[in-house]
Amino acid sequence: MNNVIPLKRSEHVISEAELDKLANDISSFAKRYPDSMCLSHGIRKLLSDALKREKRDGDTERGPQAS
């Protein structure tokens, strides 16, 4: 007998497109300010802005019924 365990689709807090943009933004920021003491604060701001933008724009990947 073959036991199959269904795998759940990965659910992210932000969409794949936003995640790609965020990764590019963080990479650019880190290259621009590699030795800066404020690097972690800059990355934190990029993350915070991306999450706020996604919350404001809605969840495009799972549809409006997603909570």
C-alpha cells in the first residue's frame, strides 16, 4: 500500500514578486553601505516597508478571501 502525505503549498506573508523586489533592494543597500553601522537598521526599514506595502496593497497571490 502506498501512503501519500499531501504537501501544503507554501504560504508567505508577502507575495513572490514583492519578495524578489525586497531581495534586490536589500542586496543593493548592502552593496552601497557595506561598512555602515546602520546597515541592520536600513535592512530593517526595507523589510518593514515591504510588509506595510503588501498589507496595504492586499494579498494578490491567495486572493481577497485570504486573511
